[in-house]
Amino acid sequence: MAPITKHEHVLADGRELIYFDDADTALSPDRKPDARVLDARPETATMRQDVLTGEWVSIAQARQNRVFLPPAHLDPLAPATDSNPSEIPDNYDVAVFENRSPSFGPALAQDGAPADLTTVGIERSLPSVGRCEVVCFSPEHEGSFGSLTPSRARTVIEAWADRTAALSALPGVAQVFPFENRGEAIGVTLLHPHGQIYAYPYVTPRTRRLIGQVEAFGPDLFERILENERSSERVVISGEHWTAFVPFAARWPIEVHMLPHRHMPDFAAADVAELDELATIYLRLLRGIDALYDTPTPYIAAWHQAPVAEHRDDIRLMLQVTSPRRAENKLKYLAGSEAAMGAWIGDVAPERAAEFIREGISRA
């Protein structure tokens, strides 16, 4: 079988567009150019520091204008037609492009962003430099990663690995985060099967807390977690290279983590065999979660990767899939204790959740 191939293009306003063709693609490598006349790209957003936590908040006002649940004939992620001049000029298997209304970028650190992000002060403000990309999993109007063929799933994973390497090399990028939001209950505004990749100018708060745990526990934290979970009743899928499990202290009614069996800081460090197996295991997991109920389950699928320049030897690539669905017609809302204080109360015992998810995987 031919390898997965990529073709680099530029959209009418200068944004990068990359086509990734399946190994068994039926498409021609040639693609139509973007013939639209577009307005200039929005100015780079501004991020403000919360002096109470030291965290940065991007104020990206251009995002207010993004499309909200359009009909199929006006889908901005579908291949362009005469009546729908979309973001992608031609047919595709997988397409990646710079977000038109990004939370970070289009400016990069070399365009003037100060390097000091750690000093704490009142009313500190800096440019939200970095990059935000959209990853279109399919030209179809509706679906998710779990609805892909194994070949297409492998192409998306190849795109994640390729873009992780490319974005990590950009000036000032501190962390790269691929993710998929699925379902209106999560806040999805486009039904088209897609995900995103954020390239942040700082190490995210969640990873900063993880770094503190690594420093307190020791550099073998992930190795020990994997060893413990693989011997528990919380495993839901195990392969040669990956294991998926409900974590010991799961917060969400549906929460599954997945770790590779050897240390790798990010997708770019995985080998072909590991990525091949991931395509099949990840599909099984998401299809199993969808089989739990008669209707699709909303979720956030978050691929946590090590920062670009620190803790590469002790923070391991990790998937975390979380869903607020606590029953067929009930959602868990983050109210006083969780939202205000960060003190979580779980609704489902992790061992029972793992059993439920294994049943879904068997049905799927």
C-alpha cells in the first residue's frame, strides 16, 4: 500500500492548508486553488494575566463571529462548491488549515511577543502569539473520529504527528495540544467531523500542575501509573503498544485515559507500529463509548503532550476522553464545588464505569 501523503497549499488570505491523503486514497494529488476574495486576517488576540493564579486568559473577540451549526449546504469545512465557497477549495481525505478566527496567532513570538510569562503583576497583557489549526477528519457533513474507517483514522493520526512536529518547531511555541470536541452538549458549533490543534505560547495550567506532581512523586510517575492500572479491574482495552483504562480517581461519569506502553513525550516520537495500532484501538474505544446509549455520547478527547522544551523525559503522551453524560438523559453540570472550588464529587464508581464501558466496547 502507498504511504500517507501530504500536499501543502495556501488559502486566499495567506493561511496554510495541508491535505493528507489516505494510503488507499482514490483522489488525485492535484488540488484546486482557493479562488475566494477574503478580508484581511484578524489582529492577533491579547492575553491577560489573572493575578490571583498567574494564569493567562486569551481575549479573542474575533471568535464571536464564527459560524454556528450551519446546514449541510453551507458547511464551511466541506469541500467548496459554487454555492458554498468553504474553507477547503477541493475534495479531500483529511485537511488541516489555520483557523480563520484563532485564539492564538497568527503572530508568532518572533513578531514581538515578550518572553517573560512567569512574572505576576496587575493588568499584565501580552499578544496571544501561537497557532490554532483545524483538522477535518472527513469531507462528510456529520460524524466524529469514531465514524471513520481504519484507514482514515490512521491518516488523522499521521496528521497529528506531522503537525505536532511542525508546530513544536515554531518560534515561541511551548506546548502543542490536539483535541476533538464532540456534541452540542460540549459546545460544538460545527457538526462536521473535525478536531483542532492549539500551539500555546506557554505551558498550560493543567500541565504545570502535572509537572508539580512529577517533581513530588518522581520521574517514573507515568510508568508507575500504567503498571498499576494494567493490573486493575479498570482496564477497558489493552493492546501490544497501548492500554486504555478508567483512572482510579475519575472525575467524570465517563472518563477513559490511554497511555503508550513505552515512554514517548508526544505523537512525533511514536513509531509506525504504535501509530498503526492506535488507529484501531482508538476507534474501538470511541465506538464503544457511543454504544453505551441509543444516541451518540458528547465528549472531549484531549491528547496531553509534554511541553516542547521541558520534562520531555518524564511526561508521557496521554489521551483523556471525558463526558458529562451520567445517564441516558442526564448530564453532570459543574456547579458550586467543582466550578468554584475545583473540588470534584464523582457520580459513578470508576470500577463500575469501566465495566459499563467494556460492555459498550463488546456491543460495538
